[in-house]
Amino acid sequence: MLILALDTATDKGSLALMAADLLLGELTLPSQGTYLTRLLPGVQALLRDTGRELSDLGAIAVSRGPGNFTGLRIGLATAKVLAWSLGCPLVAVSTLEVLAAQFPCQAQPIGVLLDAKRGEVFWGLFQCQDDQPQALEGPCRLPVAALPPRLQPPMMLTGPGLQVYGDFLQDLIPPGISLAPAEMCFPRAATLARLARRCLAAGRTAAPEALVPTYLRPAL
């Protein structure tokens, strides 16, 4: 089955095409301010570059949040229209879960941080001993000042929130907690597509008319 994955939950979006367990192509999108004008042309470019047609798609996967309000709204609206018009399954995956899944086969828990604005973070804690994250805590919205007590080693921290609050947390992170490389701290659509395959195999799909983003806070 050919899966198109769309991630517009953060400032760095991406698209991916996956057939079975083979990644056919992945495309990085510009900042979230341009998703409205770049998302569908990006889908068309990805299909063209991989020699596929829109009608070839067997499922649509989308990152459902938490994350950027406008980006989530654009991504989910696009995914729902595509799934409805093509008559194919729609899968929605937590953005925090996608970020954790980028570090499979880890012995230590993985803490994921997203910037929630106003001095707050979206937080999730996962165990990822294979390629499927298991939630230990969250998703929730916290003041960044409430985060240090949750940082219990051993642990790996990842997510775009590290770039925003890294300086604040630098002196508060105890030994035994590692930080993910900066280039791995944004969600990849390829990882989203991999998780979506598991959801499809288990029959966990979403009805387009009922799917709503996971905002965890009102729009600013």
C-alpha cells in the first residue's frame, strides 16, 4: 500500500511516500507560514519525482498534534480532503509519538518537548525499546518551570522545544540525561508513515469528518 504522510505540526514540515516498508521519497517543507501555499504543490512534486499518481495512494497519514495551531489546521484539513476524495483510509498519529519514534530501540525513556508558547511546553514521555513508542506520561501542557522535576535520569530529551528552552534547562538537567542531535529534533514524515503502517495493520483509522487536532490549548 502506498502511504502519503503529511507533517505540518511544527516550524519544519515534511512529506513522505512509503510503499510497504520502503521509503520512496521525502520532502522538507518551508516554515509553517508558507504551508498554505506550499503543501499541495509539495504533494504534487513528491508524486511526480517518485513516478506516482494521486490515484495510486492507498492511505493518508497526518500528524495530529500537539503543535502549531495554524500548521495543524492546514495539515489536517488537507489530509481529510485527500482521504475523502480518494476514498482511502486516514490515519492520525500524535506528533509527540512521531518524535519519540525517531529513536527506536532505546533502553532509556524518551522525553519530548514542543514549544507551547507563553512559557509553556507540550510534554510526553515514552518508552521506545523497539520501533513503536509506548506512552508513559502525557500528552500534557506544562509551564516550562514545572518541567525539571520530571527530568529523571536515565532519559533522552528531544523535540523542537529544546531549541527554545535549551538555555533555561541547561543548568537544570541532571547528569544521565542526554540531548538528541539538533537535526533529529523535528518530526519527519517518514517516521509518521512508518507508525501509520502499524495503525493500518491494527485497523486504527480515523473518520475524516470526526478527526480534530490535538491542540492541548486554545488558539493564541
